[in-house]
Amino acid sequence: MNTIKLLKRTVLIALFSFVMVSCATVQTGMQSVQLGMSKQEVIKKLGSDYQVASMVQTDQGGLEILRFPDYKVVEAGTPGVLVGYYTLHFLDGKLVETHYDDAYMHPGFDRPVYPR
């Protein structure tokens, strides 16, 4: 009986730790991102949870814009809440610009409305 309780507790702690680490990955990863890094290097640091916001050919080269969601854990054991996006601009596969956009909240709702 005690073995089952211990096993359940261990699984819950491991799951909680995984959620906490997953939600903090992009935020802590951004601290190690630098201009001039390749797209592959950035994805290796931030993970593959991103959207391609735009792709365009310019006079300077191919411009690709990626958006990485930023989640905040409000209550332990619950999914993170989207609080914003890290937007990264790559010119010919090299990082040339970054910025942060807050997630927009729709009045009267507790969940974010994704910017378009």
C-alpha cells in the first residue's frame, strides 16, 4: 500500500517538474539567443513549438518570421497560460531581430485571443 502511494507521489512530482521545465524553456532559452545565430541554432535552444508567421523574398534576401509562444504557469498542475510571443526575424537563415508581443486578452474572457 505504501509502495503505491510512493509511486503515485513520484509520478506526480515528475509530471509537475516536466510542466514547469516545459513552460520555462522558451523564456530561459531566449536569454542565450544572440543576433547572428542560425535558425537551426535558435530552434535547438527554444524548441520546435513555434509558428511561421511570415516568409517573404526581399532585396536583401529571404526573410522568415517565427513566433514562439511564452507560457506562464499560474497554478501548479495546470497547463500554462499564454502570456505573449517571442517574434524572431531571420534573414537568409540568420537571426537579425527579436521582439516580444503580449498576448491580447479579450474583455470578459479569461483566455487569450491569439493575435492575427
